[in-house]
Amino acid sequence: MKDALAALAAGLDDGADLLAQLEGPFARCVRQHPRRGQLSGWGSLTPLPWHAAGFSHGVEIDPGTRLDYHTGVAYPQDGASQIPVLALSPQPGEVVVDACAAPGSKSTQIGLALGDTGLLLCLDLSPQRRRVLVENLARQGVCCGVVCPVPIGRLAGMHPGCADAVLVDAPCSGHQSRSPKQTAREGRRQLRLLGDAAGLVRAGGRMVYSTCAPYREENEDVISAFLAAHPGWQLEPVQLPGTDVDLDGLGALRMWPQRQGTEPFFACRLRAPGDAPRASLAGDMPAAELDARIPEALHCWRRGTVRLLASPAVASCAIPSEARGIIFDRGEGGGNSELEPWAAQALIERGADAHTVSHAEACALWAGDDLQSPGPARGLVRTEHGAPLGQLEASGTRLRLPSRMRRSALV
Ligand SMILES: C[S@@+](CC[C@H](N)C(=O)[O-])C[C@H]1O[C@@H](n2cnc3c(N)ncnc32)[C@H](O)[C@@H]1O
């Protein structure tokens, strides 16, 4: 049986280079949080031509050893994987569905673009991967996110036209060698997902389709079949500096290991026919709990022993959810409950008073060391680079981070 990769390479001028570089290594890239200060400790950073917040860095780094990763300042993400959300262009106040969201590289990127006024619905088939997604949303301080365990088609049946924009970052063959039969089967699955997701898009809304597979059967062919089956939908060309065009001149984007140095990628933006406002997802707003530290744009309310921090749109959203916003505290100790680390970071990021420690002191605190009191006996703390660290606990004249925040081997 002929290999689908060989067929693809035969149609490219630089097909031999594609075959040689398809397994990587790809350029190591990181995305910088827009409101959490400067990246630090990633070696020399080169901006990506297509994304102002994206950088490649030359050194092998385990993100788990970086304070920037734990404080959400940095999100390690392939350069090509940052493209779909740029094509989607989420705007503050919009409702966006990420239909295949886990582990959350693009959900976090969307959530940060929406800010505290939008609503981000994250769907994914895999419960295990949804748990990682919840953590990533919290680590990045995304308060406008709801993680929903409902299948795409069912949600579209319950709430047709509820979204201004939908991202379908589809399951795909990745960089695996595949037979034409396998890529055709994958393409049919992707087409079904895209069709289900289209039901969520309001009239005049947009949908981005993307994969990290190089195969035409999972990319150009899926889009052509979708357009043939959905009259009125149109492909809206997207141009981003430094990217390639698709194989059929449809107006989609392509990224290649042998050209951009990234993993292979395809992304395109589709526009739904007509023009109508989105269907409302609002339910009953839970009563807000007042707390001097919580910015007006956010909402805090109790569910059992857990308090949650979220945007008002998330708090009132009527769809079923496993997680929404960020856990503020657990209240297990009665009145004197401890602020959850990621909630503390979200508050610092949004302007809560915090005192500053040096990067070295921050790393020491994170590793579990005590610190001689640098200022107020207890409170929120950030690093000199602007990274929100968390809430300190006092013990005599020494300060430490709550045990949940301790990590070792930071550099
Ligand atoms: C390419 S990954 C998504 C990566 C993610 N967008 C990110 O940037 O971190 C594809 C995801 O689709 C999910 N998936 C597979 N079939 C699905 C379906 N029918 N509905 C929703 N999600 C599905 C998988 O569990 C997987 O997490």
C-alpha cells in the first residue's frame, strides 16, 4: 500500500526535506502571558513573525523547573500551534467554544484574549485530558472558562447558535506515517466533528478548523467537503506573516517543519451565512460574595465548602459544567480559609496589592524555603519580573508559601 506521506512529499518541491524533518526536533517555543510580567530564564528569545506574544528559545528546558511556568507567565507551545487562535481572533465580550480543547494550549490563549468579560466553553471527549485542561486554565488565571463534559453535537442541539466563534482543533494523525485508507478515515471523522460544531456558530459567526497533521485528506479535503455540504458557509482567507498558504489555494494557512521549523500545521477560518445575535446561555446568577480583594469584573460565590472565582458570564452560564472559573478557597478550616495559589495569582495579576521579592527569593520560596520577612507579615507577593507568586504565610519572623505551592529544582 502506498504511504500517504510519500504521496504528499511527491507533490512538494521540498518534499525530501519534509520527510527528513517531520520527526523534529521543532523550534522550541513559548507564549508569554499578556499581563504577568516578563519572561525570565529562557535563554535568548526570538519573536515569532506571526505572533507578538510568541517566542522561540534556543535551549532545552524542562518547563516544570521554571518559576515562569508555575506562575503562568509562560506557556510552552509550538509556534504553529499558536496560529489557530490568531485566525479565530477572539474579542473581549464574545462567547467562544473550544470544541476539542484539552489539554488547553489554545483554550488558555483564547481565554486570555477574551479577558474577564467573555465566556469560553471548553469541550473535550477525554475526562483525563479535561482534568489537565482545568489546571492549565487556572494556572493561566483564566476566569472566563467553563469546562463542559457534554459532546459537541449534543451541546449544539441544546444551544444552537450560542457562539460567536468556535475552534475545532481536531484529533488527527499528527506526524505518524499513515496509509491513504487511514487518512481518509480520519478525514471522515474530522468532517463529522466540524459539521457538529457548525451548529454552535451563530449566523454570521466564525469557525476555525486546524490539525497538526500534514495530510491533504485531513486538511484541504475536509474543508472542501464541508463547504460542499454546508451551503452559504465561506472560507475567509487569513494572512499572517511568515506562514505558508494551503495546497489548493483555498485561503488557508500551512506550516511546515522544513520551512517554518515548527510542527506541520493547517488552519483555516470559515464564516457562517447570515447575521444574527448569538443565542443566550444565561441562567440564574449566584449571589456574589463580597471580598475587598476581588476586582469588579469578577464574581465570587460558594458551592458547598468551595468558593469559586469567575467572570459574571461564567457564573451565570446555564450549561452543565465540571469546572468554571478558578477555585478561590476551600474553606475547610472554617472562617480562616486559605487562598488557593492560582486564585492568589489571578488577584495579583488583576491589580491586588502585592509586595515584591527578587527572582532568587521567589525561587527559594517556591522550593519550600522560609524567608526572613521582606515586608508585611502576610500577604500577596510577586517577583521583580512581575510574575504573581501567591499568598505568603507568616511563621514567627519568617515567611513561606503554603505547602501546595512548593516545588523543587527551580533555576
Ligand atoms: C489535537 S487535540 C486538542 C489539543 C488542544 N486544542 C490544545 O491546543 O491543547 C484533540 C482533542 O480532541 C479530543 N477529541 C477527540 N474526539 C473528540 C470528540 N468527538 N469531541 C470532542 N473532543 C474530541 C481529544 O480528546 C483531544 O484532546
